[in-house]
Amino acid sequence: MPFRTTGKYDLVICDIDGCLSPESHAPIDIAGLSKLSEHNRFAIQHRDRPVVTLCSGRPIGFVECLCRLIQNTVIPCIGENGVWLWRPEDNSFECDPAITAEHLEIVNEARKLLRSLYQASGVVQQPGKSASVALYHPDTAFLRSLVSTIDEEFQKRNWPIRVSMTWLYINCDLPYINKATAIDRLINQTGIELERTAGIGDTMGDRFIADRVSWFGCPANSEPEIMKAAAYVSSHEEVEGVLDIIDQLVR
Ligand SMILES: [Mg+2]
């Protein structure tokens, strides 16, 4: 049986960084997450409001942890920009079956190349990614200056890798994998209707969420460009913004 509520929406698909956790490495607002977990407990018990799941570029282990923290026990969460689903119902992980062994090898080659080019400058590859590479450097302006060169290096080799900048990371992803393709998998598996889904995000990476869901909201700290896709922009930041957005949905 698909998760179905008596409310207008069954599911909220929410980004993590800049939405539920600070964009920086500052501690997560556990009081805010606690309110969200209370919401999810109610949603699952009473089926009167949408349950909140996660959709993030973060490694799936990080997403699984937050999914459990916010008490989502029913709907898969999405990690690594769509590579992985984790299902809280049976603790199973699913890598997108469209990813080929050949492309996994290319990602590995890309990892080697990026290490040889930038390791000496202190660029670190985020641990925990399996079919993508995320690069970090404490000097974000320096990191941003590398984006076009990395893109060119991949193109020169005909590697099918999409290069994009988030607030603090460079993401190198397979072009046929994104948050939208993972949402399609989630929808297929859960039977939830897209018309009964809402989304929350703060950067242009979340346009893939906005494109799929029927209603989209942004916290106050979002990129101006993604705010254009929003039906509602909260005056609150990060998790307080998310709680305010969810409040709009259950009115
Ligand atoms: Mg974000």
C-alpha cells in the first residue's frame, strides 16, 4: 500500500545542506530536527500530513543517519545526488541500475586524475562517494576557480561527467544521474503520486527536485536563482525555514 494521507500532500522531498543542516560544518540544530522528527512521527502514525524524506548530494551513509534521526521509517531517502536510495523499511541500499561498470571505471579514472592535478594544492575528495566525486578546499574561491579547467579535462577525454559547483563543493556526477532520476525511482517504488509531493531546496542542484514535485519551497538562505522556482520562500533560514515551509503545507 502506498503511503497516503488525508492531507493535500503525501510526501515532502527535502535537501539537506543549507536546509536541514548548516551549509558550513557548524553543529546541526538538533532542536529543529527534533521538531521535524515529531512531525514525521505524527505523519506516519496519523496519516494526516506529508512525511518528510531526504534528497541530497551527500554520501548515502550521511543521508541514512539523518533519515533515521528525523524518524522517517517509511519512505526511501536519496543520497549522492541520485546514485543511491536507502529504504528505511528494510534497511536496503539500491544503486541506480542504469550505472554501468564502464562508467564506474571512468569515475575511478577521474578520481585518479583529480588527485594527480590537485592533491598537492590541498583539494580533498569527499570520502564516501561511490559513483561520483566531490571536491573540497577550505578556500572556496580557489576551488571555484578550478571548475572550468576540470570540465575541460573531462571533455578532452570524452568522459561523461557533469561538473557543477555547490556553495562549498565541486560535484562531478554521471550526466544521467541526478536528484530527479532518483525521485522517479522513488516514485516508482512507493506508488506515491507526483501531484501529491512537495519539495524543499536551497541551490540550483535542487532544480531537479523542483522540476518533479508539484509544489516547491525555499528557506531564506537560498540562491536567488532557485527561489524563482519556489511557490513559497520562507523568511526563516535553514531548518527553521524548512519547518515554516512544512507549516504552509499542512494548513
Ligand atoms: Mg543544499
